[in-house]
Amino acid sequence: MKAIIVGAGIAGLVAARQLGLAGWQALVLERSAAPRPDGYMMDFFGPGVEASERIGLHPYLAEVAYQVEAAEYMDPGGRVTASLDYLKFADLAGGNVLSLLRPDMESAALKALDEVEAGRVQLRYGVHIERMEHHGAQVQVWPGGGQPVETADLLIGADGIHSAVRAAFFGPEEDFLSPLGMRAAAFIVHEPALNRQFKNRFVLSDTVDRTAGIYGLRDSEVASFLVYRQDPLAKLDGTRERLRRIFAGAGGQVDRLLELCPPDPYDDAVAQVLVPCWHQRAVVLIGDAAAAVSLLAGQGGAMAVCAAAALGDALGPVSSPEQLPAALDEYERVMRPKIATAQASGRRAANSFLPRRKLGLLWRRLILRSTRLPGMDRIIARQIVKRLAK
Ligand SMILES: Cc1cc2nc3c(=O)[nH]c(=O)nc-3n(C[C@H](O)[C@H](O)[C@H](O)COP(=O)(O)OP(=O)(O)OC[C@H]3O[C@@H](n4cnc5c(N)ncnc54)[C@H](O)[C@@H]3O)c2cc1C
């Protein structure tokens, strides 16, 4: 059996590995010219950890993980207003919380492909697909650039929130995208002074209607993400200038970050993807393409790994196209409840992640400070883990 996988993000790479290990041929077509170096810091725990341990991916992820020691809120004057002892939180979550930079997570998934027998998985970067069509019981893909047409038993759309596979076979993006009223930008800068200040600490600005997250990486770099309220229908001007305007007054460290911001950083709507059925004929969606949960759920990477593992389990025993529909039903049966939980958690967080008033900031500080009371840390950590581990 042969699969074409569109997208070499976390979902696409892990799916390729699982299919390759199960004896399939997998051709991965990625639009970027090379693995994407840009990214942000991601929490990885709960179902994602379970899935990655089960499929043997966890050691690769653990190797590139960062050790966050504290998560803190900082006011515009640079004072810490509330904090969470991250190590204690990780401990209460069973010690199984990884902090991973998105590109590192992909490089770990790439390394894990070495376990697959040579020739089973083929990766092509810089591919601009021209057409995708059903062809009898199979699918055909025109990779563009004069490359020959590719035919496969299954086409896997792992091409992210703005999936071209979904648009080609399931319908236009507006039918499935559910914006949460915010945008998120992310970029990495080289800045030794900020790096020293934020090493091993994940710091969020304690600001109304917007927040900047900062983390000091290895090699004097700093990863940042900026989340801000934005009407999804508003006309947008240049990203860097918009970020500088919106985050003016958020603090000296944020100003410094935005001085170094590249002209056109990652910047996209914070949204969920709701698709009633993830497969039809010989096409299936996974990861953000099928069911983005949004960064507010803190589970997108984890869900991508879970979905790739579940798809691999379901497709592994398939040896003829007639067996595909039942296998794809099984994949959905396993993944739907996990996605429903993560998406519900993302929608709940949408109400509290960016407080609209100062009173909201004070309430959040109070909750976080209460974690220092004896026993409260356990209660709050258990609540979080219980919600996410279902
Ligand atoms: C700021 C931010 C913070 C986040 N924090 C967390 C967190 O803490 N924890 C967490 O678990 N998740 C987090 N997430 C979500 C997480 O990053 C995503 O859910 C996850 O990366 C989804 O993986 P994916 O492989 O499905 O899609 P993607 O990572 O989007 O990968 C899709 C791939 O497909 C390629 N592609 C797109 N279109 C085409 C095409 N037409 N042809 C070929 N290739 C194509 C893209 O170049 C890309 O390589 C965060 C997201 C953001 C934006």
C-alpha cells in the first residue's frame, strides 16, 4: 500500500514513520524548501506523552526538550506579578511534561524516521502541488515543477490549519475554520541579554487584551509569541508594525523583542478546525488540517502525535484498498473524543487567556498566588492534568 502525505509538520512526519514501520510506502510532499526553522515553545503532556511513549517517539522528543523551571507573569515595569513552580507542576503531572520548540519537535520526528527500512519513506521539500484528484479507488497528485504525477492508495492531508487537501476534497476553508477572536505571532531572535534574563523561565506579560510570551533558548536565542485580540474580519496592515503598535507599553523587554522582530514573522488567526468527517474515499485529514485545537488548548502538537499514532495503528494491518474505509472509521473513533476534550479546553481558555479588564488580571494573579498555599498546588495541577488527560 502507498500513501502520499501532504505536509512535513509533526503530524505528517510521525504518520510517515508509523506507516513506514507498518510496511507501507509513504511519499511526503512539503511546500517549504527545507524544515522550517521558525517556531515557538510548546508544552507536551497528557495524551501526547502517552502516544509518543507507546510508539517509541518519546526518547527522541526528550532529547531535544528544554527544562522550564518557572512560569511567570510580568507587569510592564518588569516585576513578577504571579508565578507557577513549573518543576513542581511537572512533578505532579507524573513528571511527564516536555517543553519543546516546534522546529526541534520536527527535527526529532525526522530523526525517528531513521528507524524505518530504507526506501519506505521518501521526503520531498519545496513542492508546490498543482492538482489533487480522485482517480477510481486511488488518488492522483500533480507535484508541480515538471515532476511526474504521483498515484497512491491514500492521500493524507497533514498540511496544517489552512489545508489545501481539505480545500480540494472537503470544501472551502470558511466552512471549517472557527476563529476565536485573536491572532498569534511568533518569532525567534538572537539577543544574549534577554536570553540571560529569561533562561529556563517562561514569562508572559501581565497585560490587558494582549500577552507576550518569552523564553530563553540555547545559543543566546529568545523564543517569543504574541497573542492579541483582533476582529477576524479586520483589514490587516504589515505584521511587524501592527505588533509594535498593539504591544506598545507592554514593557521594556517586549519593546526590545519587537525592535529585533523580523519584517514578516509568523502571524495567524487563533482558530479551531471543525470538520464533521475526516475522511472520504481515499483521502484522510490529520493534525491541524483535521481538527486544530488552537494554541489556547496547549495540545495541538500532542494531538498531532496522537492522530498520527492512531492512524498508523488503524492502517498498519491494511493490505488492500477495500479495507481502507473500516480502518479510517477506526482512526476517527479513537481520535474524536480526544479532540473534543482538547477543543473544549481551548474554547474555555479563550475566555480567560486575554483578560479584557484590569480586574481580570488581578483575579488571575490571585488564582496563581493561591498555588503557593499548602495543598493548592496539588489541587490546581491535578485539575489541569485531569482535564487534558481524558
Ligand atoms: C504560537 C503557537 C503556540 C503553540 N503552542 C502549543 C503548545 O504549547 N502545545 C501544543 O501542543 N501545541 C501548540 N501549538 C499548536 C501546534 O503548533 C500545532 O497544533 C501543530 O504544530 C500542528 O501540527 P501539524 O503537523 O498538524 O501542522 P503544521 O505544524 O502546521 O504543519 C503543516 C505542514 O504542512 C506544510 N504545508 C502547508 N500547506 C502545504 C501544501 N499546500 N503543500 C505542501 N505542504 C504544505 C507546512 O509548510 C507545514 O510544514 C501552538 C501553535 C502556535 C501558533
